[in-house]
Amino acid sequence: MRQHKQPLFTPILIAGCLILMTGFSLRASFGVFQIPIATEFGWLRSEFSMAIAIQNLAWGIGQPIFGAIAEKFGDRKAIFLGVLCYAAGLLLSSTATTPGAHQLYEIIIGFGIAGTGFGVILAVIGRAASDENRSLTLGIGTAAGSLGQVIGPPLAAILLAYMNWSQVFVIFAAIIMLVLVLLPMLRAPEATSTAELEETMSQILLKAFKDPSYSLIFLGFFSCGFQLAFITAHFPAFVTEMCGPIGQDSLLAGMGITSTSALGAVSIGVIGLANIVGTVTAGLLGKRLSKKYLLTYIYIGRTLLAAWFILTPITPVTVLLFSFLMGLLWLATVPLTSGLVGHIYGMRYMGTLYGIIFLSHQLGGFLGVWLGGALYDLYGNYNMVWWVGVGVGAFSAIVHLPVKEIPLKLRVSAAAG
């Protein structure tokens, strides 16, 4: 009997993409609030920066927790809890008047991002997809989060032109609550084998922790978080201080980009746009090619690109070229890393297993944000932390090579035979 080919764009994929896009739109906008909040209360820039760094860390800690909640009690219940945390954190933050309060409430927001972010949503999308479409759907889901990076900051800037930051936080809380209407669409089937259904979470976690490949993937994802968080938090300031002037007759000037500070902000948007292309392409390539080798190539590309940029005179042209090329590699690691975890360890507990891997990413992100500021204060420039990022990128390229890209159950069966 002829089987019908499963469509690529299903209600589950569409709903998952909308949730990711909404959650990441709000998350990507937090840097826009740094100056308004610091100006109103007379705070040091580092105080709200620490709140954002804490948010990244809480996101990482919350990711495996929400993954486990999803696998124990259901995906939609985990997402519902994540939405409530996100909205509550935003509402509480709208009333915060001290750095400590903002930093505390960012923990709640970080947990909310975890409940509505990659770990839970990509697991749902991955389980609902066919084997043929899985890598591509993970890439499309990741690209939806990237689109949020393009939408969120301009939306925040527009709202801030008409109201104060606390009112914008309240509006953002209402926006994240709207994604609850999408939950009925997220009824994913259990795409697992009989053997996987018989395994408990503790059993599969123990097998993964004993497998050197899992540890290598965990270590490799650290540099991704380090590089992305450092660039997101510090690249606009780096461009403002280090980039050559924009010519009065240049194309950029004709577009209204006349200062290096404006160029720094635009560069983040360029990264986000290029990232949409990069993540979908990575998902396509992951269907046919080895995911671990693709990850190695991506980290090599980042390493060479970052080294070239810091060694080359920094001009508006090199800034935009770097932003575009880095954007192609930006979150291309996410569909490949999550797909690699699902391929090796199965889809049953992918949310928890990928959530633990993602914790490494966020530890790197916390260090990237914090170390960028600390080394800048120490040396007066970003050169040292930039080279640290080059080093960890090269490390990640190397550690993915020994990963055994074979399903663990097949390896166990072969060893038993």
C-alpha cells in the first residue's frame, strides 16, 4: 500500500515557530532597555548588564528542567508554565527600582525563556517530523527564533518612543500570554520505538552521561554560547569605538546610517537576517551530510572569520561583511546539535538531553558577557576576550571530530553481538 508523504509545514511546526519567534523577539530586545533604565535610576551600565547575564544563566539552568517537565507531564503543560514565568517576570520587572530587583526578576524571565525556547519547542517539532524532514524542520524552527531577533529590538525602540520602559514591559507580558492560543495545535505524536518507550528517563540519562560523545557535544556547545553572547552584548560598542568613519557620500550615509554607533546596532540586525538563511541551510544539509562534520566546519568558519576580522583594519565594509558571514554561522549549530542528540539518543527524552547540552551553551554565554566587560575594564579594549573567543571556537571544532554519530542502541547491539 502506497504511503502518503508527510507534509513539511504542519500545524505543529507553524505553532512552534510562532512561539519561538514571539519569545525570542522579547528576549532579543532587552539590550534596548539598558540605557533608558540606567538613565532613569542613575545606575552603572554594568548593573543592568549583569541582569541580562543572569537571565542567560537562568535560561540555561531552566532548559533541562523544563525539558524534563515536558517529558514527564506533557509538552503543553511545560510551555504553559514557561509562558506564566515569562509574563510574571516581565510584570515584576516593570515595578523594579533597584539593580538587585531587576537581577532577581530576570531569573524568572530566564526560566520563562527556557519554557518557551529551543529545548522544549524543538523537541516537539522533532518528534512530530518524519525522519526525512526532521533536520530541516529543526532548522526552520531555529530560523523562526532568528526572525524574532530582527523584530524585537525595533519593536521595543518604537514603543519606547511613546511610553516609558515599565509600560513596554507590561505590553510584552501581554504579548507572551497571547501564545497560549497556539497550545492546542501542539499535539505531537510520540515518535519513539517500543524500546525507547520501555526506557525510563534515568536510564537514558545514565547511558548518555556514560557516553563520551555526549560529553564532547556538551563541551563543544560552550563556545557557541560564548561567541554569540559576547557579540550580542558587546559588538555594537566594539564597532562604535573601533570602526573607521562612515563616508558622507557612502551608501550607508544615504540610508541614514551616519555614525558608527548606528552601524553597530544595524550590524546585529544583519546578523539576525543572515542567520535565517544559515539555520535553514544547516537544516537542509543535516538531512544528507554528517552533522558532526558540519558542526566542525561551522566552528572552523567562525574561528577563521573572527581572526580575520580582528587582524584586519575595521571599516564599515568589514563590519557589514563580518556581520553577514557570522550571521550565516550564528545559530546554524542549533538544528545540527539538537538533531545530533536526537539521532544518537532517540527522540523520547530529547528535550531533557538537549536541555542539558544547552546549559553548556548558556554557561558560555554568561562567561562571554561577563568576561567581555571585565577584560575591557582591565585592558581598555576587547582584544583579549576576542582572542579567547577565537580559541574556544577552535576547541569546539576539534572536540566534535571524535563524536560517534551512530545511534547509541545500535552501538550497544553491535558491542553485545
